[in-house]
Amino acid sequence: MDKNPEDPQVVVGVDGSGPSILALRLAAALAPALGARVHAVACWDYPKMYEEYLLPDPQAFKLAATSHLGAAIQEAYGEEPPPGLTSDVVRGQASTQLVAAGATAQLLIVGRRGHGGLRGLHLGSVSNACVAHAACPVLVVHDDGKPQAHHRWRDRYRENRPLEPYDLL
């Protein structure tokens, strides 16, 4: 898809985590260079465990997501949000919704909470899906901005020590 020249935006996926707060701050720093505004997106959906057992109240989930988004924006910017900041709370799987929101964006920024190894296959799935499927450039922000050493098995190999089962997690 083509970028939207009338309304250029930097889309940020927000879940209230530390990396998403950093992503909001980074978006505010990068948006002026791109001639864009910041658009924060929070996603919500029913937890899978509720699908077959009860009829959950969609307003409760939406209100919780809205509250988390507001708190994240407040934590990231305080009383001085970037000019033109907009936000949206959407229902659906986060990776699908963020890829759709980034379809006409200049840039999509997401935080990564994954830990690498086998756990990272699940916990980093949103950022991985955005990188793989978004039509715009994607920037993935780590919690503290530092590279994460998660391959403990490499140290064991270099030190000629046998692998332990927990080294793969």
C-alpha cells in the first residue's frame, strides 16, 4: 500500500509495558524528522479461555485497554504530549491490528518483551509478525535499549561445559 501523504504518521503499538513506553518516546523523537504525527494503538481481544465458557463483557476489556493506553501515554510524555498525537483502541489480535494500522504509516514502532530461546517464540510473536508482514519499516525497541544476551549455550560451548536443559530456555 502507498503511504498516506496527507496524514503521515508513526504508528506505535502500546501495551503498557516498559518497551512500549520507550517506543512512544522514540516515536515522538522520530516523527518530526519524518514530517509525521504519532498515532498510538492499543489492542484488546477476549482471552482464549473465555471463548467457550462465558459471555464476557466487551466494554470491560475495552475500558481496561483504554486505561492502559492512557497511563502509558501519560508515563511516556507527562503533561507535554507530542503535537498531533492521536490514539486508538482496537479489538483483535495485536499483530494483525498493528500490521493493518501500519499499512499507510511512515514507520511502525513496537516494543519487544520476549526473552529469546524457546520462550521468545511466544513472547516476541507480535514484534516478529510485524517485522515479517508490515508494509512499512518496523522498529523494534527492547526494554532498556541494550542488546539482550540470551544464548547461554554459547558460553557453555566456549567454556567446554555440557549443556543443561534450562540453557535452551
